Amino acid sequence: MDAQIIRDLVRAGKYEFSKHAEREREADQITVEELEEALSDCDMIEEYADDPRGPSCLVLGFAGKRPIHCVCAVRTNPEEVLIITVYNPSKRPEKWTADYRRRME
């Protein structure tokens, strides 16, 4: 999976939220605009090739200085990003390194 494809599709408005992602987005008070900003310049930090829902990945992006993690997959027909979950990793500092790119062991 390529982060550039995710960036391009989000910039084109080609994405959809799962019900779970929508609930998590609202719970962490992440606006759609913030998520679009973060995904428009995201980096892949984990890849889940064997995800039962299909290949997916965890990306990190920023809305201003606010970090946002998003697990997403790229659908092919139609070509779009499926946002599986989204959250603010700074609310879980015990789980992530200071740069939010690696899980704490």
C-alpha cells in the first residue's frame, strides 16, 4: 500500500468512513476538515497485509500540530479510501513514542 495513493484520493474527496471510524472521530473531536488535512500529507507507519477486512495500513498525519492516526484501506471499485478507524494518539501517550510513529514495547 502506498501513502501517496491515500493522499491523492483524499485530496480528490474520494473517501468513506466506516461506522466505527465515524464514532471514533466524534469521540476524539476530530473534524472532517482536520482529518482531510492530516490525510492529505500522511505517512504510512504500519502495514496490515493480512487484515481480515483486506489489506490496510496505519498512517500518521497532522492537523496543524495535532497528530492523527488513521487505519485505512484503498478500495478499487470505486477507487476510494475506506477509513476504518481514526484517533488522536496524543490522548494515549503510554502507547506511542513521542513522534507517534512507533508503538511502545
